[in-house]
Amino acid sequence: MGALLLEAGLRVYLRYNYPHQFTLPDPEKGSFAVYNISHWEFDKDFGYIYPPGRTIDQVNIADGRVVSCDRIAVINKFGNIGPIAGIWAVAQLKIAVFGDSWTAFHHNGKTWPHFLQEILEKRLGKSVAVTNFGRDGYGVLQMFDLAAAKIPEWKPDIAVFAFITDDLTRARSWRTVIGEGDNQRVLTTIDPVKAPREDRATDTYLLMASATYAWCMKMVTTKEPDDVLRRLLDKRRRLLLRPSRHLSVASVWDFNHSMVLDQLLRESPFWTINRRAVGANPRIDIQQYSDDPGFLKNLAKIKESGTDWMLFHLAISLEIKANREYLLKRQGAALLESLEQVTGKKVLRTTDYVKLPIEQPERMKAAPDNEHPSLWGMRLYAEAIAEALIQDGSLERRPVAR
């Protein structure tokens, strides 16, 4: 009886304090965006690629109305994010950066690797080229998948692996586009296949081929919906309410699992709920990276390349605000320790290379509801990594010529 009362009490508490975990979103309300074409294309080896040189129209909608339009042209000719600055072939210092959306995130094309290049050129007085291999949704495993192929190809002097705490537990995932025309969908799946099962995939972003920039500019001046907007809103409604989405919604009356045990054993009362739904960032079960054969194979290739490299943790604003480098749970802590053991590298820390305390750490955020870095946050990361490269001696260890 005591266990049942504890379970019931926790569920009532969670239902009251975390209502979004127990209800599907209202498709008629809120803000969202739609692309006219996918930002991603399936790749079996790397999960996906950014299509080189692709321009994407983005329509922003709030409460059923078109409110603004954007044209995104940030994928360069090499399939990386941001404009190409400097000439790789003749640069005196070449740096390849691998990371997740914190590295790929941009403001009008500018990313923190862009600022890193500027800072190092100014401090070192030499030409520097930084290539940004950041990929949104990547975890540590896929950063090493990509690096094992790109480091031998690009032959940088130094490679930087920049990850956030959440990346430690991310599993490999794949993105793929299915359907045609306005019926296209871009999915994230846990299987390396172009046509995944519905229960093994989730919608990554809303696509609508008819939602072009020209159409958007026309619609932003009117309150009246047209056929394209009606079909777009209907598509969003159908995707939000599809049966498989219900797997990710908690229920006070679902006694097929214990939220108390999930909290005690997994440090999250929603662990079972989140686990049985395919999310945009699926999770790994391992406690050590040495248990992943692909990681060990990639690590060997990177070491064989002869390129010097470093691991750097990007502390996010929540961690800086808490005066902590990491906000870790047990699995993440075990994987962090494993990462240092299996690579033989010490993970360098943001808080060791910035002046503390940081006033108003919220300035690091792109928006109040977006933890990705603002321009100020990007400069903070770039300054910290530049200082780490200089203090760590990586610049002195690199070969004089290649």
C-alpha cells in the first residue's frame, strides 16, 4: 500500500507540475516553422548530409497565420554550415571542428568556428582556416563516425571535438525524406534505412513544397487563409495526432511501468515514456564507449591519421548559471569517464578558459526558450577554445609542414 501511495503521489505531482508531458500539443495553437525542401538528405554512413549549396525557404506561422518569411542559404559548397572564409590549401593553420547543433547553429551564417578563425588569426598573426563539420542532432558517436572519414581526407593540423553534456548519451540516428511534393516528410530514425517503419521514426521538421518564399510574402500581408495554408495546417494536425505520437505521452493511469522506479534507477520519472517513443535524439544503453565497436574502429583511424586533436566540453548557460561545468546523470558521468579513458585524452572544460563568474549567463542563449548560443555565446566559446589550443600546446605540437 505504501508503494502504491508513493506511485500515485508522484504521478499527481508530475501531472500538476509537468502538464506538457501528459498532453499532446494543440495543432491549432502556438508557433512553428515549415521548410519548402529538406535541410537534410539520407546518408548511411553519417546519418545524413547537408545538401551542398541548397537554399531553403522557411515560413513562420503563429496561431494559424503566416507571420514572417526567411530564405536560408547557409549550406556551403562542401556541405557544411556557414560561408567559407580563408583558403584551406594555403592556410598556415588548418583546424577541423566536429560537433552538434551548438557548432552548426548560426546567426546569419556566423558560427562559433567562424569566430575561432578570426580570434586565432588575430592572436597568432598568421592565416588560419577553420572548417565546420558541426551536424545538428549528432552525439559523440557520430562525431567520431564523421571525423574518421574527414580527417584523412582534409588533413587538418588540429581537430577539435566540441560536445555538450547531452551529446554523451545520444545514439546514432539517420534522417531521410519520404513522399513527394506536399506529402514529403523528413524523418529521424534509429535504423540506417531510407524508408523506415513508422514506429521506428519521428518527424524531424515540417515540409511543404508549396510553402515557397514568394507564397509566404503574399500571405504575410493577409489574414485570410488560402488552400496552401489550409493544407499545411491540416498536415501539421495529422502529424501531431498520429497514433505513434501517443507513445510519448505520459498517463496517470498507465500502470505498465513505475515512475518511482524510473526515477530511482534512471534518474527520470519519464524514462520509460521517452524510451518507447522514437525521439529526435535517441539514446544509447551502453555505459562505456569501449562497448561500441564502431567507436573503437573510428578512434583507431583518427589516431593513425597522425593529426593532433582535442576534446572540449561546451558548458551551456544552465551549467554556467549553476556554477558547474557539467549537469550530469549517472550514465552521462560514466560515459564521460569512459571517453577520457578510451581516448587517452583529458576533456578540456569551458569553465577553465573563461573568466568566472559570468554575469548574466542567459546572454549565452539565442533566445529565452533556445539554449543554442547567441552571438555573444559563440564568441565566449571561440575565445575559450582559442585559449585552450594555445595553453594546451596543440599549436606547438603540430608539424611545421605537411
